[in-house]
Amino acid sequence: MPLYAQETSYIDVMGVMIRVDKDRYTERQGAGTRATFGWQTSGNWFTEVQLFGVKVDRDSNLALYPQLDTTQVGTPTAIIDSTNFNPGLVSGTMGAATSPYIYTDALKPSGDLELSGLGVDVVYHFSGREGYSPFVLAGIGASNNNTEYDYGPRETNGFLNVGAGIVSGALSSRGLKVRAEVRYLRDFFATDMSDYQFGIGISIPLRCPPAPAPAVAYMPPAEPEQVVAVDLDDDGDGVLNQKDRCPNTLPGARVDEYGCVIADQTITLENIQFEFNSATLTARAEASLEAVVQSLLSQPDSLIEVAGHTDSRGNDDYNLRLSAQRAESVRRHMVSRGVDATRISSKGFGETQPVASNATESGRAQNRRVELTFR
């Protein structure tokens, strides 16, 4: 059964509505876009880099240019009359480096506002982005407030934001999802601004999981016919058929006098391959697992752990995560074929338990394996 693996990286694109602080002297609402690139850090923890931009119009209820108390270096304080103010360059002792107005410490932005920002967030997904997953986030960044007046270097400031939202389950065969969120943003511009942003858009996994296969109703295997034979041992476990209470024993497994696998032993599964750099089982691997499923169904009292292993090539953390995902893929397939989910668990060991040298291709092939351990 194909598996919807938790994506390890993704891109989200959202439309954004913003409600800005009243001290910005603009309309209270505006709109824009946000794009995020996220990747799994550990378990349900993710890191996201966000880039956003919004536009807010001039407040039509305010005068075109409100009076401003301005101070120019080397000159007395002056009052700019809104009826005579020219947004062009103001002459003065600053010479060529003049500005539309010179500000005091109490900055009063007004007019149209173009607000953009670049930041980094830490995100916790309560369901690990599998199925519908609510999340919370917090992060920092830098913002740029492009207003009608030139604030020079003080247009770029830091910001803090916190938020919450939800990501849907996969809605298409390519794994596309819907993301909705709300954020509080504290922008350290002028007297500090408190804004709220509401976003909704699509989430695009960078590794697209396959579409789920139609559910297949499980039919329990028919009771094996009792064959009266003195010298037959169909599963080759050393126990004759008429005495074998656990038929279909896996090759190489040690059994008790009744043909049932004894505990505390590990068996390496043969012909279990995955799609390149993923946890998706190949069609050949699914066919090979059918014999394993039949063996486990014939031994209902055993507890099993599926262990995934890799060779030493690649990043240690990546290998550990990939081996865990592959072991879980095998476990889910066997559960989908009727093995009781309470009997079987999975664990990844990455490259930590090699059985051969990683210096040769044949050794690396032996190290890339899936094992069953009977408890």
C-alpha cells in the first residue's frame, strides 16, 4: 500500500490580509503575499524562512500631509504647514543629502505604506504535517517600511512575530495541501507597530508522496488443509506438517518443537527495495513482503520490530531519518495486509549497525537492509 510519508521540505505560497496599527496613519486594512520555505528539523519541529510584502493605502480621512514637528541639524525647529508642504527636497544646511522632512524622535509615518519583511520561524506541527495538522510558530526578522516620507536607514528595522494555524491533509495525487494562519507582528518601526496578518494559500511538498491506493478488504487466510503425511515439511523449518502449528515459517528462522518462531532473534528480509532516496516501496518489494505477511499471520502470538538500516554514504541525521521512514513504510504495509498493528513496531538505526564494510559496493548493499526482530 503506498504511503503518505511526512514531507521533509516544502514551499508555501499564501495571500495575506493585514490589519495595521492605528499609529501608522493609514487605512487599517491592506493585502499582499507571503512565501515560505520550510524543512523538518527534528520530529514535529520545522524551520521556515518567510518573505512577505503587503500594501496599505493612505487613510482617506486624514489630511494629505499632517503637520509635523521637524528638527534639522544646525537649524531651529520648524513647523511644516500641510497646506504649503512640498514633498520634494527641503533645502537647508544638509545640502545635497536633504530629505522630504527631517524627523524628531517621535516619528509619524503617513501616506501609502509598502511593508515587506524577511524572517526565520520555528514551527511545531502537532501532527507532524501528516493529515490535518495544527501548528504554532514564533520567529524574528527584518522589515522595511516604505512610506511617502523618507526615513533613511530607519526604514529597515527588526520584528518579532508569533502565530498559529493549520495545514490540511493532502488534497491531490501530488500531495498539495491548504495552509491557513494568523500572525501577530511587532514591527520596531517608529514608535513600534502592532500588526495582525491573516494568510491562506497552498503548501507544495518538494517530494510528492504517491496517491493512496484503494482500500482492499482483508480476507483472513483459509485454514490449511490437514495433509496426512509422515515426511513432509513444506516450510522447511524442520518440523513436519502434521505437527507444525505455525506454517509458512520465514527461511532461516529458528523454531520450537511446534514450528513456531522463538523470541530474541533477528531475520534479514530479502528483496526489500525502495524508490531512490525515499521511503516508497517498489512493486517487487511489496510482492516479497507478501510471504512475510503470511508467515506473521500464521504466528499470531509473536511481537515484531521492523528495523531499517542504511550504508554510511550521506549525512548521519538524514540516514537516521530515512531508515526510520523506510522501517515505518514496511510496518504500515504489513498492517494494511492484516497483521495486527499492536504486534508490530518500527525503528530506524541509520548507519550505526553495519554488517559489512562500507568501503565496497557489495558491503554497502548488505548494510542497506530491513530486519525483523522477534521479541
